[in-house]
Amino acid sequence: MSFKVQTHPAGHQFQAEAGESLLAAALRQGMGLPYGCRNGQCGSCLATLVSGQVSYPSGNTQALEGREANACLVCQAVAETDLVLRVTEVLSAAELEIRTLPCRVVDKEILNHDVVRLRLKLPENQRLPFLAGQYLDFLLEGGQRRAFSIANAPHDDEFIELHVRHVPGGQFTSFIFDALEEKAILRIQAPLGTFTLREDSDRPIILMGGGTGFAPIKGMIEHAFHVGITRPMHLYWGARTQRDLYLPDLPRHWARDHANFHYTPVLSEPDSDWTGRTGFVHEAVLADHPYMGRYDVYMSGPPIMVESGRQAFSAAGLSREHMFSDAFEYAKPL
């Protein structure tokens, strides 16, 4: 059994399954409802129940104390009937609150010779609302910052996943590889950036990543699968050699499991046994799609890769309004 939930004033609608929290249902269907802790304590997700009935089977309703009778805690509320909610939806990155938070390193996994995966955990009563493709800043001593893309999708937010490449001579990435230990406490500011999936478009999607530019693209793709986007999606992942494709099986599994998804790895310095595509990744995109005017294109990676793609794709008919990238976010002075 499922129930219809309508939102005011935006006028959107989603379905909530029996026993499913309203927030979980909304996130599953790509709805941008505000939230914070997801455990009933902070009240960031409070809405007004205009009509219908909800229940709170978890019993975690601290944030309802002292509120009006029609207050609805959407992170815990379960629909018992069709509902109408008055709630301010989060429709863009600009509407998300940028927060400064402590986080704990849950685990640190070496993915290849120069990439490590970190999973971070916020305090027990906190979650981080973000959009797929955004990034965070680590706040360091002396006012320094280091930016890293969030590699998980918003619905999968128990931990924050980062892919960190060891930059030769990079003080902070050397610290992460050589000295950072599990359970260490770090400070972050997030969510940041406007490199996010445009879900209201009906255009086919091309995603072009270079190196750890795969991280935000991974979050976008997993979000697209989660909310049921069926538009064609083609990922081109550029690297030097095979070992630089640090999660090589993941996009292959996506291609196996989703008929609308295609994957092309491209090596600029191919190994002797490599039988796939070679050269610069943007050239592989153009070889397959000589006219780019019908696509939405997402580019993430080194600024030189993004700039090469921008110029080449513009010449092939792609307008600026359908080109999205994060290279310029990371190019800002620290």
C-alpha cells in the first residue's frame, strides 16, 4: 500500500510506502525536502500537516515538543492516509544551508597506488543535506582549506565518502595517506558548489571524468539510478593507465544493471595489453558524438581537461547553458 503526498506551495507530489518515513520517500523520488539529523532531534525537517494522518512508530519525536498540533516531523512521520504538507522545498544548491561541522574518520581504504577512499561520520545527531555532485572543504589551521568532492549520493548519507588522490608534494594529501588514522576528528564546511545534476531536463546525459573527477560523477549517477532517471547516460572516464581507474568494476556493474547507462574508459598512456579507447577523453566523446547540441554534459577533473572539453564541445554545437563542471570550483585560490 502507498499514499499520495502533496506539497504546498510548490505543488509537487510523491508516493510514500506503508511504513516508510516521509523524508525517505521524498529523497527516494528526488524531492528536496529540508532535513538535518534524520533522527527526530533537530527539527530541521518540520513541516505543517494540512490534511491527512501520520504516525511515529520510531518514537523519536523530541523536535515536536512544544510545537503546534499540526507540526509534522517528516524524518520520522509515516503516512497513514494521503497527505498534504506545507513545506519549503530545497530546489537548488543555493537554498542549502552551508554548515561547519566536526566529523570522524570511520575508515580509510587504499583503492590504488595514489587514491584513498575516506568515509566520514558526523556527530550522532547530525546529517548533511546536500545535492549529488557537491563538495566539502576541510578547514585547516591558519585558515587554509582543501576541497574534495562528495562521492556518495544524497539518499545514502549515513557516511560522507571522499576519493583523495595523493598529490606529489601536497602537504594535506600526504598527511591523509601517511598519518591520518581512523577515529581522527576533522572539521568540514559543506555542502558547497553548484556542480549538480539537473533533474528537470529531458536531454541525454554525457558525463566526462578525469582521475578522481570520477567522485562527484559517481554520486550523480547513483542518485540518477535511485530516483529513476531513464534518460540515456554515457560515462567517459579518462586516466593515464589501467591502474589509475581506481574503481574499475563499479561502472561496469552499472552498465550491466541499467540499460540506459553506458561506460567508456579512455587511457592517455595505455598499457601494452590495453584493447580499449586511447587518447584524450574529450576526443573520445567527440568521436562518438560529433554533434553535441542535444546533450547535457557534466565534466569533472583537472582544469585543463575541462577547458579542453569546453572548447571542443562548444565548437561541436553544445551551448554553455548545457555544460556543467566543477574544475572552476577547485581552481579558486586557497
